[in-house]
Amino acid sequence: MLEQAAQLEQLDELIEGLYEEMVEIRRYLHQHPELSFEEVETPKYIAEYHRKLGLEVKENVGGRGVTARLTGGKPGPVVALRADFDGLPIQDEKDVPYKSKVPGVMHACGHDGHTAELLVLAKALNRIKEDLAGTIVFIHQHAEEFAPGGAIAMIEDGCLEGVDVIFGTHLWATEPTGKVQYTKGAMMAAADRFEIVVKGKGGHGAQPHKTKDSVLIGSQIVQSLQHIVSRSVDPIDSAVVSVGAFEAKNAFNVIADSAKLTGTVRTFSPEVQEQVISDMKRIADGVAASYGATAELTYYKGYPALINHEPEAEFVSKAAEETPGIEEVELSRPQMGGEDFSYYLQHVKGAFFFTGAKHPDWSDEETYPHHHPKFDIDERAMLHAAKILGRVTLKAFSKYA
């Protein structure tokens, strides 16, 4: 135990000493974001960084992913750590020196920070590799932001081969730096997308009686969809059905021939998911038919719900409580956002957690949520994330031996 305690202290000091490099990496990536499935320079940058450390690097994993393998000086379990690196199609509106240089693209979810903390953690662990009783696989994943995502393809390409346990974190800008949130079991919802195309009969706005108004029909469908959660889903279960867009573009005096509704569904249970799909089809068909029109539902299943393994979630919470700088570890409620880390947890045991990244000097008005044009993080939160992941790794070598 004394040996591990000394190792943990040494690792914390190494990470602290590399903080400026971590910030430099994060800001460089923030200025040069790349969209999901379009990442070219970012994976090259990641691969080159690991290669300079002397690690075993694989590129083009599952398409654009990168893995790096650090083998310790002693045999032991294989621990995987994952970070994503894609940006979003959002214009960066922050007034900061590291503002995105790519028009219409920015890191609005913290993936630049995830990458920076994992790269620096790899460098710190590499400096004590001879004392490590196990192997670490650093999984740098592309395309987390856009389904089907990069995780499933990387898994199919073998990124989890031989892995005993996996951990990951998300910098969470709406919670204060120094706070960690985790769940035992469900943490994030299945994130699905749908389209409903209403096909009516267009015509002149002055003669509505000669049409089958797709805008009117679509509006009725939108209202009826809201009854699924309130009147069909068991109140004990959770579900969201949201219509995000309604398209029926025409001249002001033309009744639209067709209309398209697009939106998202969020669930935790596969049974509830199937119930929602069935109800949506019944409502779309029924409402359209009542007006003498038709409606076609196309449903795209996105990421499954992220379900933490309870022993590993508890393991993470205890490691976080012991990490310098962490002031609060909270067993939190599940979030309705989606994350394709869920796929990894379907194959190996592990856990995902949130690391608070809201700067203590920011007011609520100055704190912007994820996917906002002015999104930013308190960069000190990257230190917390790296230290927790490092602590989890070293402790996992003995726990899973």
C-alpha cells in the first residue's frame, strides 16, 4: 500500500508539472477543430504525440480513431482510457486568444480538453512505466458527436481486445471545478433521431377546401406526440419526445403539399424505446389518415443508453474522493444527453463520470452550456480529470490483477 501511495503522489506531481503543456495542447486543438468523420490532422497530431513517447500506436482504427499502448515493467491487467476528439458545426463566438480558426466549426463540448488530459496523462505514466504492473490502452475516438459515432467502429476494429476494464470522463462545464458526478447504472440516455414526412395535397391559400393541408396535419401530429410521454409511458420510467424542426417552405399564399418533422427521442429502457416508436407510428398514421393524407415515420436508433457497471462506478467514486483538488463527489441523477461510450460498456466492465469544469469566477450568466457558441471550460478541470483517471488506472492494476 505504501508503494502505491508513493506512486500516486509521484503521478500527481508529474501531471501538475505538465499542466502548461496540457493547456497548450488543448488551446491548439481548440483553434483547429475538425468535424465528426472529417478528422484528418487531429488524429495525426495524437498519433505523433504518442509515437514520440515510444508507445505502440495504431492509426485509422475504425476509420479515423487512434490507439496507443503503454506496457508497464511488470505484468498485470489491461486498463483502457478513452477520450473523444471531434468538434461541432458551430461558430465560435468567444473573445479569447485561442478562439477557433475554422469558420463554422468549434470545440463546443470539451473534446479538446479530453484529448489534452489523456495525452499528458500518457506522458506522465510513461515516465514511471517500469514501476507499472499492467498495461494501458489509450483510446482516442473520432466522431462522438454524430451517430453512428466512432466507438462502435473502433470496437469492431479491435480496440478493446484484451482489455479488462475501461474508464472515461467528460468535462462538465455546468458543474463547478472540483466536483465529480457519477451514477451506478444508467447515466446517459439512448439518443435517437426521427423524421416524419406528411404528404397531403397542396393548393392555393385562398382555397383551403381543395387541399389536404400538410402544415395543419403536421401541427396536429406535433401536439399528439406530446401525449406519448404524458399518457403512454409509465411515469416511473423516463422518456423525451421532442420535435426540433418543422419544414414546409412555400410562398405565403400556397398551402404546402408536404411537410417534414424532425426531432429526437431519449429513453433508458429498450422496452420504453420500442413503445415510443410504436406509438409515434400509430399517431402519425392515424392523424394523417383522419385528414385523408399519409405520414411516413423514419426512425434512426442512435447510441444506446450509457449504463455504468456498479462496482466500477463505486471504484471511480472512491478514487475521486482521494484525488487532490476534488471537493465533492456526488451520486447524481441520470442525464438525458447521449454518449457512445455506452458501446464500450456493452463489451467490457467499466464506468464513465463527469468532471466539473465551471470556473469559480463565472456567474451563471457567464457559464454557457455544452454546444453553445460561447462554450468554454476552466482548464484546471483537466488536471482533476487526468489525476482521477491516473489514480483509477494505478488502483485498477491491483484490483483486477
